[in-house]
Amino acid sequence: MLVKMQMTMIMALTMLAGIALADAEIFSEEIGENLVLDLSCVAGEHIKIVKAKYWAPHSWFCSDQHDAFSKTSDHCNHLESCSINTAPNGFYGDPCFGAWKKLAVSYTCQTCDEGKLLVKGPGCIDPCEGGNYIDQENGCTLCEEGTYSPGGSASSCSSCPSGKEVAMGYIGTSESDCSLRAEIGENQVLNLSCDDGEYLEIENAKYFAPHFSLCTPLENAFPKTRDHCRFKGSCELDTSPDRFYVDPCWGQWKQLLVWYKCQACDAGERLVEGVGCQEVPAVIDVVPQVLPQVLPEVIEVVLPYRRDNRCGPKFPLADGSPGQCNPDHPKGATCCNSKSGRCTSRITKQCRKQGRK
């Protein structure tokens, strides 16, 4: 029963959307390849793409560009005007190499509901939602990009300290939302660094062709930059095309913008480079228990033979007695030669007299 009710609601909403679209005037435009198609609405209205097709009309073997509608919608929706270049391998790619292509676009011009503002990107929004507004009592007005609202009934937006701004795509509500900004052109290396004990936190990043509006900025520039610099005291970003960042627009000059902060670990934590802040293990002072120690009695054993294998009265022991030969010598040197004063393994008359064999 619940599933049936949900399906009924979806169908009703779809019908209402269809009625609203039917009431709006639909504009259709067609243009061949290697040209620029301009779409526009009157002031206060914004574009809503209904259909888009990029194909080779005279070739039976070529498929239509599968993402033409999504690309056109992302590029033009919520804007008062937009331009599309139909050159092959440009904005749409090339669904059929060598064949002549054509673009057909249908769109409507829509207005925001009462009380909402048109903002590039998100479209119609309620300026009182999200916090980035001023003069709440007499109506909500969005703050300009890069500034922030102090909230409450403030009559003006606040600017960030010198060298800082609210990161692109963020809503600022206090000075803590202000970030450092760095920018550099292509074929260079951008060095980001923080003071000792601090680490980089990337707020946003944009890699794009600033002088070519038809070139879509690199989609993964932010997560790629964030992952590369995460929890590091410094990092380098190479802006050479197809080096660190994939080239979003071949042949056009690119630029990199990065918004970042320098953060420090909380008290009781330490920074592990590239890993993050980790809790410092507590140091427990342990007082070792002093136990009485009984030292064993040291008994000095005086051996009757010397380590240098010398013997006889000429080579006495520590107590002054003549040195003897070690009976367990590995080479059998158990007989003392009185003349040389060395232990030997040769059996002599003297050894026999001493009982050596």
C-alpha cells in the first residue's frame, strides 16, 4: 500500500512538472559544426535545457553524442546566457570522426519564485537560508563572493583580513571561514607551506582556462589537491598540463587557484606528517619498588696454570708458585719444558718423571 502511494505521488509530481513546462515557451536552435551557438534569456530569467543532441545527420553508422544533454545542462542551466562551441573534439568531443556534425538544443527561460534570488551555479535559492546574508529584518541580500556575513541584523557584509577570502563555493558566517588564496599559471610549480607544527587544509581548488569560457574546469581539481597536501606542512603542485592535473582544455592557457588554511593539532595531540593529528600517549610515572638485594659471595679461584701456556719457576702464578700445565689442554700440551718454560705435548724424560705419558 505504501509503495502504491509513493508511486501515485511521483506520477502526480511528474504531471505537474510537465504542465509547468508546457506553459513555458520552448525555444529551439540548430547549428552546424565549427560554429558558436548563443542561448540567452531576458534579464531576470534563466536558461533551462529541455533537449540537446550532437550528431552526424548524414552518417548512418555514427551514434549520437551520449552525454550531450547533461553537458549542455551543466553548462547553461541557471544562467541568463551561455555560448557553446560546436567544433569537433571541443566541448562535446567527436562522436564520428570525419563526418559533418550538427547541434540541436531546446530550452526555456524561467524565473525564480517570489522571494528567491538567482545565483550562478545553484540557481534560485532562498537568501535567508545558509547564513550568508545581511539585513535580515528588511529582507535578505546575499554577500558578495569572498566576503562573509557576521549574522544577526548586520547591515553590511564583512571582508576577510588582507590576503584572505572565503573560499569559492563556501558560505561565510564568521572570520574563521576566511582562507588563504594562492594562484599560479600553467607550467609552474605552486609551493604551499605552513609554520612549524601546522599542517595544510585545502578548502577548494580550481584548474581552468580563464580566457576560454567554453572550457569546463577540471572536475577533480579540489579532491586531487586536497589528498596530495593533506596533513602536510608543505606541498608542491605542478601546473604543467597533463602532469599532476589532467588538461581540461587542450591548447588553452590554464591557471590554478587554491584556497587553504594552516591548522594546528589540538592540545594533547601531535602531527604525524601525511597521516594527521594523533593523541599523545599519557606518560605514567612508575616508582620502582626497591627490594633488598643479596649479593652472592665472590670467591676467587686461583688456577694452577697460566693462560699463556707458560710454566715452571720462571713463570710463576699469582701466588708465586711455579706455573703448571693444564691437564685438559685441547692439544695435549700437558708437559712442562723446564728449559723453555712452555707446556708441550712431547713426551720427555722429565714428563715421565712427573707422571705424564
